[in-house]
Amino acid sequence: MKKRNRITLCLVAGVLILAVSATAAFGSVNGYAKYKNALKDLALEETNFTAAGQLTMSFDGETIVTMSGDYAHAGADYSSHTRTERGGTVQEEYDTVLNGVNTWFSADKDYYYQSQVDREETNLLGYNQDDEMENRLITFVELAADTVVGDLKNNFVEVGAENGSTLYQVNISQSQVSSLVNAGLSLFAYSMAETNSEPYQVQFEDYDQNAFHYYEETTGETLSDEFKDHYRNGGDDAWYEANEAQLEKFYEVTGECWEDEYYKVLEEKGKGVVYVHPDGSYDYYADNAAFAAAHPEETMDDLYQYVGQDMTLEDVDCTFGVDSQGRLTSNQIQVTFNTTGEDGSHHKMVIAIDLTVKDYGATTVQPLDVGERTEAH
């Protein structure tokens, strides 16, 4: 868990550097400090609050992905509800920890999972003030953000008050963006393009189902739906103990190089994409572009397709609110990027975030309503 927390903090650090440096270019030190401290407080200090948010990503005016969620945090307890729409599909999940019991389910399933957990009171990111590495990471992030802000000034505007919060607004245009930010974005885009530029690849419509199919064809045995569901979604300790022998055999059989036949197709073709169906059959596409055109639902969330080989920050619009104690109550950010594709074409990618935070110190986590679902064992 400690390693996971550190990885999470590192990822958030990168986002924080961009968000704070690009949107907190205030004309006064106080304005910059308000935003930075409010973000730090929410992520690293607060242990009781309720938040709701939505993120939308669009490419050349077309919505690519929409994510929304609600989150309540009260000491060691929390509840979350997330909904993601992309490529014509919807994924909706519920997850709650209350009094040492974790309950979760997917909206499209008729069962739920429940297990005991040992969880102490913690902040949003699980930041440990006694951990020297985490403290140094936070210091680095702050100094990096301060450095990137540089000489940006006179962008901070107080726009009024609402529901006990003071509202602020800032806009950063392309000419005001630090060269360091754009250099970092350019490096990020090129790195993603290089990482995903393999001349061939194998894509699975449903990898787990392919593994089930291979096992059943190889052994002549039929796996139960109950086994498949738990293998996909996890189970409690009792289920793993009860199915230990079956799992060991499944891992042994599927541990063989059963995917090699698809890579052999690509070796013969020299390049392209092999798209494998759940029954083991496949379609071949000459390149990534042909595959994306045939199966946009499989590639809508592949960020590298939209980032291209180069990207710069065009502008940032940010509005946020803080209460009398300096705590973040709302934050609306719209970031527009200019991207350049492999063929030299130019595009616009827009990411919009709408966040509200409330009930500091007054949040209680409610039991998760599982409806008519039955518990999976």
C-alpha cells in the first residue's frame, strides 16, 4: 500500500505542476498561495469532505470521453460512485468502505462483493507526514510549480462571492504560457508517439474470455460462470481458498504461449494489427489507423491518438472558490491544447473539469444500497 501511495503521489505531482503553474499565474503572491494551499489541503490534509466532479475530453469538437463521480470521505470510511462514457459504452461502479467492511459492485452486474478491510483514518491520497520520501516529493512539487509560474502576473481577478465562498477567475493565453511547460508537453507527446509506434500489435476484444476459451478447448473442461465472474472481478479470501486447485490449473494452462499464433500472423505480414475475438478468431488490419477506423470503441481512450507527435498549451480558463478557512469549494478548469499528428495535421484537444467540494467536517458515509443484487462468494 505504501508503494501504491507513492506512485499515486508521483502521478498527482505531474498534474499539480501543470494545473498550478498554468492556472495560478496570479498578480499577487496571496492569490497564488490561496490556490496552491487549497489544493494541498484537499489532497493531503482533509479527512472529512464530500466532492462531486465531471471531466470531459473532446477532440476537434467531438466528445471523446466523459467521466463523472461522487465521493464522500469521513476518516477511515469513504464512498464513491463513478460513471465513464466512451466509445458508445458506459461503465458505472459503486464502492464503499464503512466500519471496516468494503462493498462494491458494477451497475451492469446482478451481484455485489463484500470483504473485511483494515483501514485507518487517512487523507485523500494517503499522505503520511512522517514519511520522509513523501515530504520531499511534496517539497519538490511546490518548488517546481513556483519555478514554472515565473513572471506571469496580473491575471488574477476576484469576481465575487457565492454561498460563503470568494470566487476567483484567471485566464492564461498562449503567449503567456511558460516555455518550460510547452517543452514538457512536447516531450510528453513525442514520448507517447514513440512508445506506441510499434509496427505491429495484438489487440483482444476480451482478453479474459480468450483465456477461458483457450483453457476449455485445451482441457475439454467447462469453466463455470461463477468462476469466470470471480476471476474477472475478484473475490474474498474464502473464494480463493475454495478455488485454489482450479486457479492453479487455470494459470498453468493459460501460462503457455497461447498468444503466439496471433503474433506469427503479424510476423508474416510484417506489420499491422490483429484483433482477436472472444472465440479465438481474428481480423487483420494493415495499420493502427485502419484498426481505429474499424473499432473506434477500442481506441477512444488511447490518449496517444489525440496527443499526436507534438502538443502545446493554447489557453487555460480557471475559476475557483475558497471559503473563509481557505478550503477549496469549487474549481472549473478548461484547458485547450494544440496537437500535431504524424501526418502534420493540426488539431485541438480540450479537457474540461468541473469540481465542487462541500460538507467539510460534516460528511457521513452512508451504507451502500445494493438493491436486489446477491452477494458473490
